[in-house]
Amino acid sequence: MKELYRAARLLAWVTQFGFSVAAPLAGCILLAVWLQGRFALGGWVVALGVVLGLMGALGGLVSSVRRMDRQGAEEQKRSRSADRGVSFNEH
């Protein structure tokens, strides 16, 4: 049961990681293309959308990696405390 729970949590993290990196990039590019077509702006709008999207994707990547690192450290703490055995009040 623990392995299934761990696999489900890993799948959730991978999904979150993908969305946090891909969504800002795709959203900024799509918005830039729409702005270019709607208001007849130059190609600089799309280039600006790509740059802003990459910056957003990088921010999502950094925050996701930090969150995963923090969660891994918490799991290590829990596993160390579980290795010590069960105290009298934890039966």
C-alpha cells in the first residue's frame, strides 16, 4: 500500500512539474501570437512572448525543484524517526 501511495504522489509531482514548466511558455506564446494577429503588431511581440514564457517556465522549474527537495528532506526525517522504533505512547 505504501508503494502505491508513493507512486501516486510521484505521478502528481511529475504532472505538476510538467504544467508548471509548459503552461507559462505555451500561454505566453499563444497570447503573443493572438496579440500579433489581432492588433497587427510586428514579430517582436512573439519574440517577447517567447522570452517571457521562458522566464515563467524557468521560475516554475525552480519552484518545483525546491518543493521536491523540501519534500524529500521531510521524507528522510520521517524515515529516520521511524527507524528508531515505537515508543510507549505510539502503540
